[in-house]
Amino acid sequence: MAMAGPPVDARVANRYALPFHSLVLGTFLAASSAPTPLYRFYQETFALSPIVTTAIFAIYALALLAALLVAGSLSDHLGRRPVIFGAILLELTAMLLFAESDGAGHLIAARAVQGVATGIAASSLGAALVDVDRARGQLVNSLAPLLGMAAGALGTSLLVQYGPHPLHLVYAILGAAFAILAILLWLTAETGTRRHGAMQSLWPRVVVPPQVRRTLVAVTPSNVAMWMLGGFYLSLVPSLVAVATGTRTPLIGGAMVTALMLSGAVAIAVRRTRAAASNLTAGTLAMMSGLAIVIAGMHGGSVPVLIGGTLLGGAGFGTGFLGALGMVIPLAQPAERAELMAAYYLQSYLAFSLPALLAGYLVRKIGYPATADVYAMAIIAVGVVGLVVRRSMAGRPTAAG
């Protein structure tokens, strides 16, 4: 008798799990950047101050960080599918809150729920991708967030410019997409295993192993500068472009965010085999140069210069992100990596969100162009500190023991 083939669900998992989980992760990140082109419309429609608008942005990052710290390893205990399904249900709730928003309270609640959903989804989907294919899964984990955010910003901008109901249509489309994904999820096989300790896993653990500390200190300023750049674009750039160029076309602001993310994704794909230290240095230099060009384009009111600087800065962002992770993560033992990633994300998302809150306060006092100057100078200064710190530490011998 011929030996029976693998069960249908196993064959489906092997063939479709990687693209399916990649699609789900990309959709979550597309939804995360979808509100960015709408911030200016929320300000005008609901009479929001700049600091409230940046608070709406920042609450997402802080909620996402909290979810990563608390529920980052939950799928290791409950299985991937139930946790991903729960994240999709939370995301559907966020889409409904966005669609029904009538002021700052609804928007803050929507972004908080969305942050929790995305944090849970990112950790469980990232683990599922590595379950299926370790090498390709790690690459997808680097590329899918950037490609997803690019699609979300550009898609929303197109819908706002050419479609009806600018504050509602994108959330209806995303809600329908997540509903379909929730159904399709149960047609895929479980990629993880269940084990005891789910409640204990909810206690956050942020630990930097001793052998990693010196390198993490050397990497931190450049890493902070990279994430500050991401926060700058996702919180302020669409409104800044409108003020600097005098154009009311939402597509330009969305195109800026898209250019940043796409060039970052291309840089990761191109430079993924290069040495991590080289990537971090090259990324930091490109990021600072691109940002300086963006500020020049802002003062000159030139959209092509703004886009060109963004492409260079985005390439630096992707390359630097790749370099920072590549320098730090391999130094940890497998059992130490989850807690080290928690420490990495803690510094990264604080750099992503807190400066944006300060920028919202500054906009109210000195306006968008002057705030952009201050923000850019701060990013470049932190980047320079990163280069100097790594150069000085490279010449010091590592302490024994």
C-alpha cells in the first residue's frame, strides 16, 4: 500500500503559510500608517491642536510597546493562530472606532487599541514566519513592516485625493480586509506549539545580557536617531509639507512617507549581507545627509528636493536599522534574545514617540518650519554622537570578565 501523503492542512501550511502571514503582517502595518495622511484633516475637522495630533500618534507607539513587553511571548504558550486572531479582532475594533470618530477622544482610543493589536500581531506573526522558514521569515520580518507602512500611507493619500468620504473609506476597506484575513487564518495550520506558563509570560522582562551591554551602549545614539526620524515622518511630515509648499494635495505628504519606507525596504534587501557595523555607519551618514536635504527642500518649497532627500534618508533608515539589530542580537544566547529585543524596542519606541510629543508642543509655539529645523538638528546631533561614540569605543579594549 502506498504511503499516505501529509495531511491537507500541513501541505497548505507549507505552501501558503509564509505568504499568508507576510500579508497579514503587512496589512497590520499598512493600517498603522493609514491615519498619517489624515492628521491634517482631523486637525481641521475636529479643531485639534498640534500637540493633540502628535499625542494621537504617540499613543499608538506607546500602546504597541506595552503590548510587546506584556504579550510579546504569549503565542509561545497559547499557539500562533489564537493570538493572531485576537489581534485581528482588536484591529477590527480600532477600525470601527476610527470610522465613528467625532473628536480627539475617539481617535486616541482608536490609536491605543490599534497599538495593542499591532504589538500582539507583530510578535506572534514574526514568530510564525520564523516557524515556517527561519531565513526567509527573518527577511520578511524586516521588509514587511516598511512595505506595509508605505502601502498604507500611499493608499490613504490616493483615497483621500480621489475617493469619497476621506475620513471613513480607508477604514471600511481595511476593516473588510481584516475580516477576510480572520476567516482565512483558520484555514492555515498552527505553526507553533502550546506550553504552560501563559500567565507568567505576561510579566515584562527587559534584560540586557552582560556580553551585549557595551555594544548596545555604542549602538544606542544611532538607533535613537533612526527611530526619531521615523517618528518625525509619521507624525509631522504631511502637515509640514502642506505648510512648506503651500499645496493642499494630500498625495504629496503620503508620497513622502511612502518614499521613506520604500527606500528603507530596498536598502535592507540590498545590504542584508553586508557587515552590521558598516551598515550602521553608512545608514547613519545617509540618514543625516538625507534629512539635511529635506530641510533645505522645505525652506525652498521644492517637492522634488523633499522627495530626493527622503529617498536618501529612508535608505539610511533601513540600512541603519539593519546594522543596529545585526550588531546587537547575535551577541545574545537564544534564551536571552526575547528579553534583549524587549530592551531594544523599549529604547526604539520611546525615541519614536516622545520627541514627536515635544514637537507637537513646539509647533504651537514656533510653527511647523521652525519645529522641523529643531527636530532635524536634534536627530543629526544624536546621529553625530552615535558616530563619535562608536569610533571612540572601537579603540578601547573590552574589559576582562
